[in-house]
Amino acid sequence: MSGIFTSDFFIHNRRRLREQVAADTPIVITANGLLQKASDEAFAFHQDRSFWYLTGVDEPDILLVIDKDEEYLIVPGREFVREKFDGAVDVSGLTRRSGITKILDEKGGWDHLGATLKENKHIGTLIASPKYVDFWGMYTNPARAELIKKLKMINSKIKLLDIRLLVARMRMIKQKPELEAIQQAIDITNQTLNAVIEPTQLAKYTNEYQVEADITHGFRWRGASGHGFSPIVASGKRGCTLHSVTNDGDLTKGDLITIDVGAEVDHYTADITRTVSFNGQPSKRQQAVYEAVLEAQEYAFSLLKPGVLIKDYEKLMEIFIGKQLRELKVIKTLKRDAIRNFFPHATSHFLGLDAHDAGDYEQPLAPGVVLAVEPGIYIPEESIGVRIEDNVVITKTGNKVLSRELARALL
């Protein structure tokens, strides 16, 4: 723990949330639960980011309750054997971290909450996502769905107020300690990438996993908790698969390598991408595609300022990259389908506790919003994939590139 965040941060966030929900509506939010990896082993725990934003607590299965002027945590007990293996929950530590002094065990907590539920018509919570998300092909953590099931068992008529958008809008505008954590994560990412992609160092690698290993070492050595998301090291045609995370391909002289990584500091992540040439001068064609993406990123920087709507910005970016693709003779028409075949992702997304952080894309940009800016062009037929990604914060007059210290030249 770096010490960037104190209990005051979490107390302030809960107060802000309380002010946006009707005073007579209780709020109940759950931590994530552990997910099974093997017979008696769980995957590494990853806390619900909104729960952490409001509590600073990194333990599974805990409930946060905010009811009028009262707030408390419900902490389930642990079986004797589990406690021996995983350790006991540090109750005093929960208070120090969150600023919440009232800590209840599971029975006492649910008895107390149950009485509240029976006398209220509404309750605010983070509504659960579907059990399975078809678009991403993945199952979601069941903690929110289980919480809602228990709430309904106590009071089947209670109506749920979905506060996800309220919390997302809060998380969208970064506060001073958040910006500090993000900048530290960016600096560690920059320093590590500088060391890894330096030409004489890069020439020593023979496989993508070796690059990944040195990045992982560099992040931890420089004080990060690790990766903020699964690292991407993809060379040649693999660089045209946007989330190629196997990182096990052999490196071939003359190929481009896309490295998309971000160190994590105190739960906040950087998200930076550089595309480099492996062990040789890039070809004229590779250089031309790279310059097209670099120009697109500069254009994106020129557009980002307070008041801009992301959807309007993305339309401008699509046309700009479409023209670049036409100049490269990759497409003949500026029809959307033609452009998206070689530029299939958005240029920007919110950044913070998650690489693709919570926020409201219908809201205009405002000072304090942090974005990743990552135009890209992918031509599988030519085994050319180029993405350049930097992180910016919106200021009163425009934006500041937080990752500017990392060079963008095609080495």
C-alpha cells in the first residue's frame, strides 16, 4: 500500500453518494466474492472497484450499508480451517482503512439490515450484470446477484434503485489522490517500457514471453503491485488481434511488436501502448502506417477538451483514420464498414480503477476526466498492426498528456 489514499477519501466518496440518493433510501453494496480456480483454490481476489472506491476494503464478501446517518460493514465469519489457511479478517484494519467504526458480524448485521428492509419501499444498490455476457464470452462475479436475492427474500416487494450510473459519474472525475496514483502508475510503465524497448535490449529477446517477463519484473521492481490488466505483447500478424494475451510467439526480425501494458499502483492503472520494430529498421510500408496512426493520435489530442462529447469525438476520429486508410490504399471508400475493418475499436475510454474505467459516455468531458487515447490500424494481410496509446487528463483549457515522457518514435 503506497499510502496515497487515507480514510478521508472513502468517507468523502460515501458522503457524495449519500447526497445524491433520497435521504430515506438505504444503500447496500457488496464486495466481490472469491471465484473457484481449481478444486480448493480460488483465483487471485479482485475487488469490486466501486465497493473499493467507497470503502478502501480489499476483503471478499463484505457488505457496506449506508442508512440515513448510519453506516456499517457486515463481515461474515470464516471457518476455522479457512482462517488458518487464508488468515482472519483484520476488523480494526477495516475501520482504519474505511473510516467506518461500526462493524457487525453476519448474523447481527443481517438482523439489523433486515429490520431496515422491512420498513422501506426502496433500496439503492449496484444492479447485477447478466450471469453471462455474450459479447465478451465470460461469466460475471455472482456477488451482486446473490445480494439482490437475499434482499428480496427479506422483502419481496422492495424496489431496487440502480445507483451504478451515479457511482460511474463520481468515478469519472478524478480527485487529487487518484491523479497521483495514476501518474505513479504511468511513470512506472514508462520507465519499464523505456528499459525493455531500448534497441540493444529488445534485440536480446527471442520470444514474446521474454518481453512480458521483463515488463512484469520492471513493474514490481519499481514499486507497482503488478499489471493493471492482462499484458499484451503481440508481434507480426498477432498484433492485428487486439487483445492477444497469449504472449508466446517467436519474434521475427523485421516484425512490428505491439506492447500494450499498464502498471497498477494502489488499484489505479496506466494503459500505454507502443509499437516497435524488432531487430531491424522498419520497412517503408510499416513506417507509413505508423505515421498515419501517430497523426491520428495528434489529431485526437487536439480535439479533447471540456464540453466535448465522446460520441462526437469518435465520429471525427473514424473519418480521420478512414482518410488515412484511403491514403495508404487500404480502402477506397469512407464507408463505416470499410473503415472499421481496419480500425475496429474506439479511440478513447475512461481510465482509472479499471483500464476501461466506469464513466458516463453521454456526459460531456470535464476537468479531471482521465482518458486513454489509442488510435490504431490493423492490416492482417500485411502482418502489420500498429497501435499507439497514451493517457491524458482533461484540464480547464484542454488536456495534458500524462505519459508524454515516453517517446513515440518507431524504433
